[in-house]
Amino acid sequence: MKLLILNETIPGTNLKRSDLGGLTGKPFLNQLFMVSDGVMLSQIRKIAGIDGSTLQNWTKRGWVPNAQLKRYGIDQVAHILLINMLRSCLQLDRIAWLLHYINGSVEDRSDDIITASELYDSICTTLDYLHAEEECTIESVRPMIERAIVDYVEPVEGAKERLTNALEIIIGSYCASMIKRTADAKMKDLMGSVEE
């Protein structure tokens, strides 16, 4: 059985990969920032389907870095997409804990072991590797993560193991959310056909 059900959207967004030439991860983020050095709240709402009050709540709780001059930078957008892609399968406080486990304080870059955009790219790369596998199982997740972060250089000892452990949880949770989404759609179709 295939572990991963391909999501046709770019992780954390409501944008179809096919509409953007299959882009995901860092190439997608770079495309977003090609014209501008920041993304406005209205653009994030369009990209991720997050309403302004939700994003303000995440910021107030310290889960998302504050916008600079009403614009979000590439790592801030990646951080928002990470939370958004996981919120259907993990409680928000657990997502916040997991991101803190990886990078410490949201507002302090000095304790980061990886930028949010590189983390997002590692996730998207791992998902692509998993989808390409014919016999993808839960046991194949860690080797695919290790393949995705093969060039990662530890800023402190133990950072790569910490990153790998967190990525296993993120990837597993995201795959579970894709399976649940597929099951929900089938349930809706089944309920609709029975009611008719």
C-alpha cells in the first residue's frame, strides 16, 4: 500500500502545483519573492487560505514572527505555511512546540538550526521522494528525510538528529492529513449518493 497520497496543492497552500509548473518548496518560495522582498497579509490569505484573524492570533501567541512594515519575508511565509500544512492533523500548541524544538524562539534567529524556508524545502523534497517510491512504507520515511537533508551542515552538534526526528513527525502527520482528506472526500461522495 502506498503510504503517501499525493496532494495536488503545494504544501501549506491552496495553490495547485500544476498551475505553477510543479513548483514546491524553496523554488516555489523563490517564485513568490521574485518580484518583491515581502508578501502582504492579503497575499498570504490568497496563497494559504488563512484569514487575517487566524494569522493575528498565531502572531499574538508567539507562533509566527511579526511582519516587518506589514510585509512578511521568505522565512516568515515558510513558517506560516508550515503551521498551515500541519494544523489539520496536529494541535496548534504541538505544532508550536515542534517548531520550537527545531529552532527555538520564533523571534530569535541566533538559536535556529535551519531557516524556515530550508525546513519547508526539506519537507517538500521528502514528500516528492516519497511519492516517487513505488513501495513506500512508514519505514522508508527516515531514509528519504536523510536523502533530502544530505547536504545539511550542523550549526551545533546534534542538530541533524534533532532535525531528522522533527521531520519524521512532520512528514508522518502531513501524510496522515492527506489520507484523512481523501477519506473525507470519499465519505462526502458516499453520503451524497445515498441521500439522492
